[in-house]
Amino acid sequence: MRMRLDRFCIVPVLIASLLSACKKQEPPSGASDPAPSKFTQEQLAAKFPNDLGPSTVDVSAYPQKIQEEYKDFISVCGSCHATARPLNAPYKTAYDWGRFVHRMHIKIENKGAVLDDELGKRIVDFLVYDSKVRKIGREKEFQAEQEKLKALYAEVAKEQERLVLKDTLESPKKETPYVGVK
């Protein structure tokens, strides 16, 4: 009789130990990501190399009218995306900026906001003036900065891809309903 009781006690212990050995081991609490990112959340949110550049410009030496147009630019353009995107864009001419601002004008209208023509012209005027000063007047420095932004963006894009893959692999698989013949 005693041997039978031992079997009944040992079997559940063996099953419990096997189940605990198969259980996924969780990292200890407080353990950090095995490869934390060296980039900030703002950098990881970048969609374009231009997003990684400076988001403001020192306009103190610009004419007063251009300084006022800069305020319009910051308030309007910064409401939808980082101001770094247009400030670091390679556009330089009035034609290019006009097309760019017009395209953004259409996107704003699709969201229910209105950018009147006068305000759009003021933004284009600022962007053209700023391009003449920073992008044409200091072309070598601007081109060097563009190359740095492209190289940084290549690194950021690899990190974005790594994080998406990590997130995908760690997320639970969705159960799909059976749709075959029963």
C-alpha cells in the first residue's frame, strides 16, 4: 500500500517540474532591453533625413518682415510635422517652395483646416529668403550637413527596423478562426 501512495505523490511532482521547465523564462524585473537604442524617441520617429536636422533657425539677423513670416511658418507648419523637415529640405527656389507649400495646403484642407493664400505666400517668402541665406549663401556647409543627416538617417532606419522586428517577434500571435470545412 505504501508503494502505491509513493507513486501517486511522485507523478504530480514530476509533471509539475516538467511543466515549469518548459515555461518561458521571463527576464528578472528591472532587466533592461538587451540592446537599448542609442537614439532618442524623436530620432526614432523620423520619417525623412530632414527630420533629424535642426528645427529652428536663428533669424535675428533677418529683416523684420522675414522674422514675422518665420513666426507664421513655425506656427502653421509646426502644427502638422516637425519644422526640421522643411528647414533642412534641399528646396531652394520660389517655384519649389511654392509647390511644397501648395501640397501641404491641400493636406491641411483635407483635415478641415484652411491655409489662406496670403499666409501661404508669407510662408513661401520666408522659406525662399532662408534658402538664399543658409542653403545658397553657405552651400558647402549646407551640403555637408545634408550628408551627415543622410548618414544618421541610415543608422536610424536600421534601428527602426530592428525595433519593429523585435516587437513583432515578441508580440503574441493572433489566433485565426478556422474557416475550413467541418
